[in-house]
Amino acid sequence: MSHPRLRLPLALTAGLLTLAAFAPAASAFCGFYVSGASDKLYNNATMVVMMREGQRTVLSMQNNYQGPAEDFAMVVPVPVVLKEENVKTLDPAVFDKVDKMAAPRLVEYWEQDPCYVEPKYEEEDREGNFVERSNIMPSPTDADDGVRIEARFSVAEYNVLVLSATDSSGLDRWLAKNKYNVPKGAKEAYQPYIDGGMYFFVAKVDAKKVKTDPQTHQIMLSPLRFHYDTKAFNLPIRLGLVNANGAQDLIVHILARGQRYQVGNMPNVTIPTNIDVTDDVRTRFGEFYAALFDKTLAKHPGAVVTEYAWDAGTCDPCPGPNLDANDFLSLGADVQPGAPTWGFVLTRLHTRYTKETLKDDLVFEAAPAIIGGREIYADRNELEQGAKPSGTNNFQGRYAIRHVWTGEINCQTPVRGRWGGPPSGTPNQAPVAAEDLAFAPRGKFELVSNVRRSIPELGLTAQITTQDLILKQPKAQAAPPAATPTATPAVDPPQEASPSASGCTVATASARGWSGALVIGLVAAAALVLRRR
């Protein structure tokens, strides 16, 4: 039986992160789904946005849910009993902004006229270095199951219960008694959280109150946001394995003032970046990136991949609008009294796993700043590769379609490999973000024939590189000899100005010759007038 996919954005602020002092890895969801229907519920992708300031954590989560439209609930472990004021719903649009801003991006460049002479200017430093527990009255305990309702309230389409339990069997019975179809294996999954003194946030959804996207007909559930204070900075994900149906994608975004984060209990690796690709990637960018990502994980099993670390208020190039003060307030700055709404670093961490490969929660730790994935040329005029330490965070997964110069080259010292905007009459394509990667087709995209730069960190050698394509172009022709002093100045027909890398126009050599002849003529005429006088 097929079911519509429900786009589930669940924003859990500070509290959820810290609730896992147990550490481990990643899962599709920070909890599991239970339903009143007999059908199974699956989630196959999760995007998480967290804000960390001091000991306060804010986590926002967006899940793709697939299952029946009947009433269902999410069960998420939390470290404290949440009050109603600790929970709020968010606009799903903020997740799209975060996702697009930090997603791997595809850009497009055209080689500029090799005969163009750039004006001199002073460069600035291009390396980025300029130069608590709540007092809610508890409800009676269900003596048979050892389950206690610690809090009860409603937020938007969610009816929320916060439960405590003495053992997993009792919680399992309580959920079954209340007509929830508990997934197989749930009892074993939430026992460690019970042993750790955790509570369970149960958000039951009234299907009559949910909204449906008029275009995709997907059911949209409002994000939920929690906040509270704890010393640990973790993400509880083990329960998400209960609803795992095949390989799962977990994307975590962390906002922190002036600080990048990585995982402390798993291997970390940065995605290979600044790779030139064929024009075919234009319509298959999701497939390309999924293949690159999968090959990276195959090279580093069990790793979490850093795909982005950049100032959250800027980007270059930008596939979408920047985050602004209102977005930072929505994602948690409003519950951090006195904290300014600027100076955040946005880190994007991504992993993919199955029930067999990941079984632990994620533990996060502060990490040093890195740079990489920019249109910046370093030693021997080569484009920077990989990630390098720096004083500021400027790292991104960036991939480029490059069009080599195919026009005439009529100068003695052409300069190749200068890239910029399109020639006149060619539309300039905006950067494209790789979105919905969990649903990208896999296993049918051949990397080696679609990259124009070798990727030594993955042991991949490109069949044809961008430099190979440049060398195949016709050689430069010598410029025509200059006119002798006694000869009549040659007048070349005017030519169109050629674009510079910045999109400005400059006069060509022929145009300058024509204007020189005009100057000589004016000087001669002036001399004749003076002689007659």
C-alpha cells in the first residue's frame, strides 16, 4: 500500500541536542513514529538545524515521513521535562533557506579573452585573514506500566505529552494501550534512554489540522522547537533507527557564534571540492553529488562529512537568499537573552547509514576554522583544493562547469585560464543547490567520465581535464606587425569590446590602433594651421 510522503519539519531547540550524553552516531530521526493505524511509518531523510550558545542548545529538525494520513505521533527522548513555553512551531521556509545556503552548489564559468590585458590593482588578503528541570505538576502514574505523564499541552496541530518511564516494557505497553502501533525493535532502542534518566516527548498529530501543499499534495507538519540548558551537546538519534527503511540520510546544520563544529565520537572528513565537471552534470547535479558523497563515505566508512562552514550572514556564490536576523531569532537567538543576532557560523554535517552501520547518538565538539572551495588561485596559479586551516571559516562544496575560449587568439602572449561571466548574448546561470539528496538516483552515474579534474583523495583520475581542453584549442596567432614611421598609419576596422573577468568592457588592440590614427591626423592638421599663421 502506497502512502503520500509527509514533509515533517520538527525543530527541537536546545534541549534535544544535549539529551544524549551517550554519544554515538546518526540516524534518520531523533525519535521514532508511532501510529494508530496498522500500517508501518517510515522516515527516510532528516535535516536538523541546531543553535548552541553556552549551555543552551536549540535544535530544529525537518523529516520526510512516508505513511498513512491517520493520526500519528513522534516519540523523542529529552533530558528534562519541557514546559509549554519551551516549545513552539516554526515556519518551514526557514529550513529551505538554511538548506539552500549550505548545500553543495554548482556554478558556471566562461574563459575570458586570452588577449585581454587586465588593469593593475592592489589585492587584499584573499585567504580570508584580515590582513533545569520544570515545575509542572505531575499527573498520576500508570501503576501497571510505570509510565508517568509529567506534562501535557497543545501546540498548533500537536497534542504534547512528556512521559517518564521506569522500564522499556512498561513504555511499550503504555503506547500499545493508547492505540499506538509501536515499531518492531522500539523497546530495545529506548531502554538506554530510560536507564539514563531521560524523558520522552510524545507529539501526537491531529491529521484534521495538518496542511497539504497545493502543488505537491504532500502533508506539511509544522516544525516544533524546544530549548533548555545542559552541559552536553549531543543529538539523540538511536530511536530513529526503529523507523529506518534502507539507507538513511542525516543532515545536521549547527549555528554557533564564531565557531565551527564537528563530531567528537566518529571520524570527520571534508567533501572533495572545487571539481570541474562536464556540462551533462547540469541536469544531473543531484546524481553527481550523491555519487561523489557515496564514494567519499566508501573511502572513509562511518565518517561524518563536513560540507559547509561559513559565516551564516554571507555566501559566495549564493544559491539563495542569505540568512538574516529574523531567521536567527526563529532558530533560537530569541531564547538567548542579550545575545546579538549576528556573527554566527553555519556548519553543515552530512552522513548516510543503515541500521547495521550506525547505532549511536552524535556528540559534537568545537573545531578549528577551515577554508576551501572558493574561486581563489594559490601556488603556481592553481585553484585551491581541499580544506586548509585558517583564521576564519570559508569552506564549501563547490563544483563548476567551465567553458573554454573558442574564439580567435590574435596576440603574442595570451593568458589562458581566466574565468568569469558569459559572453554577450549568453544568459548567466545562477548557482544551483543540490537539494533532496536522500532521493537522488544512485548507482547509475559514472564519476570518472564526468569530472574535469582528478580527485586524488578518492583515487579517481579524470579522463579529460579542463587543462586538456584548453591545450586542444588552436594556438595563438602572432599580432600583425606595427606600421613603419614613413608609412600611412594603418586603420583597422573597429571591433567589439571584449568582456573582462568582472563583466566590464575594454578596448581591443585594433580599436586602439584606429584611435591612434585619428590622433595623428588631428596633430597634423593643427601643425598646418600654425604654419599658415
